[in-house]
Amino acid sequence: MTHEELEEGSELWLDFKKLARAAACGEDILPVVAQDADSGEVLVVGYANRLALETTLKEGKATFWSTSRNELWIKGATSGDFLEIVQVLVNCEQNSILYRVRPVGEGACHTKGADGRARKSCYYRQIGADGRLESI
């Protein structure tokens, strides 16, 4: 399967092994949800280690730990599509983080819509009753 088929296709290819690979990246990480502070829409889910959280708090921009590249990832550093931090919240068990953000730029997703612009959110398809993906 190609990246295009995964990101644009209608076949469902859920990656149930992602957490195992993330855990094997060699970093102590937590899941992070980035949510639009104004609309409440979930934009992206990633991971943060201590460095990513410290960078987020210092820079005021959503920062993650890329488990696939095993490096710090300041969202927007290459695309210009930053997520400015409004608030950083932690859950009751202190095992996940919520970044409440305001998007700056075209969108939060690395994929592009039919118009060639970054999608606002990484959640741009729904699973239909037949198990196929449908754009929303």
C-alpha cells in the first residue's frame, strides 16, 4: 500500500500496531491531543516526551516527539502551519496531555485537500457502515 492509498483511499487500513512501534522508539512518551481552542475540533494526535513538552511551554507552539523519525517535531516548522498554544492540560492520571491551540496557517494535517491546501484536521474521513472510508 502506498502513502497515497493510505491517506486518500477509501480502504480501511487501521494501524493497530502503532502503539507498539511508538513504545519501541526508545523515548518515554505520552499521547497528546491537539484541539482547536475555539471550535473544539480535534486536529491531530501525537506523542510528547519531556523535551517536547518543555519546548511547547517555552515556545508557545505545539511540539511533539516524532516516533517514526525519533526526533523533536515542532508542528509547522517546515510548513508554516503552526499550532499556537492557548492552554496545556493534563488528564487525571497524568498519562496524556491536551494542547488547546489556535491554528496559524492553512491547516493542521500534513495531507492536502483537493484544493492543494493543508487540511484543517487530520480527521477528514469517516468509516461508513460498509467499513469503507468516506470523505467528510
